[in-house]
Amino acid sequence: MKKLTVAEMNRMNVRQFKESRKIPLIIVLDHVRSLYNVGSIFRTADAMRLEGIYLCGITATPPNTEIHKTALGAEESVDWKYFQHTMDAVQCLRSNGYTVISIEQCKGSTMLNDFVPEEGRKYAFILGNEVKGVDQDIVNASDGCLEIPQFGTKHSMNVSVTAGMVIWHFVSKSYLQ
């Protein structure tokens, strides 16, 4: 087996990405403090051609050198908006017909492996702060919670790893069937 070169991968450029049909999923970052996590999530959103990212509260915004280190330019291709208050982002999403889901460990959470997105529905996944998770008020305002089953001693995973897992699950259940 031979690794593909970048040219052989035949990736689209930023203009083509902007004009392309997107996966109807918006990622909402609720007070994510690590700029490297933010950049990594931009890169994953680009790779899966998501509709966009909403950056809320203390979450940093592009242009930013530290975001760029892990985004590698995805902050230029992926559409993003900033909201000072996450609740404003939730209300904006609701008014535009999105189903809003917090990625959090809650009573009554749906396990990620049991989640099947409804065809034709637009979704927003909210990911929280690296220490505190998604704010309880935001969880209360959500249409539901998704939880990633875990089997070790730790009670959580890195937010960018979590984002990658839930995004991949969503895309694989929605668009790769």
C-alpha cells in the first residue's frame, strides 16, 4: 500500500468548500477555553463538511495563531459565528429549525450508539467547557442529551476528541448509509 499524496486526495479549495452542500450540523462551543481544542474542532468540521460552528462565551475566535496551529486553515473554510451568551446561540438555532442537543452525561441521556438522526432534520450539538462541561441552563434548554459510553476510570474525554466522535457518528448514520 502507498500513502496518497495531497494532490491524489483531490480535496476542494476554500471557494469550492464555501459553495458546496453542507451536512446540516452546527457545533456549538459553550465556553471552551483551549484554543487548540477550538482549532481541532474547526478542522474536524471542515473534514466532515459541516454547516458551521458557533463560538460562545470565553471561546476564542479566529483569527488567532493558536487556533490556526490545529485548524490548519479550516477556520477560513468553515463558517462561524460568535455569541457572547450560549443561550442566544440556542435561541437562534431554535428559531431556524434546529434540534439542539447537548453532549453531556445526564439522567435520561441517549447513548451515542443508540442515536439515529432523523432524515431531513437539522441538528446542533453543544459541547462544553473542558472542566465544567455544558452549563446546566443550556442542558435545560436543549431538546436532549447525547452521552458517549465510557468504560474506564475517567468520567470525561477531551472536548475535541468528543467532537470528533459525535460528528463522525452523525455523518456515518446520516450520509454514509
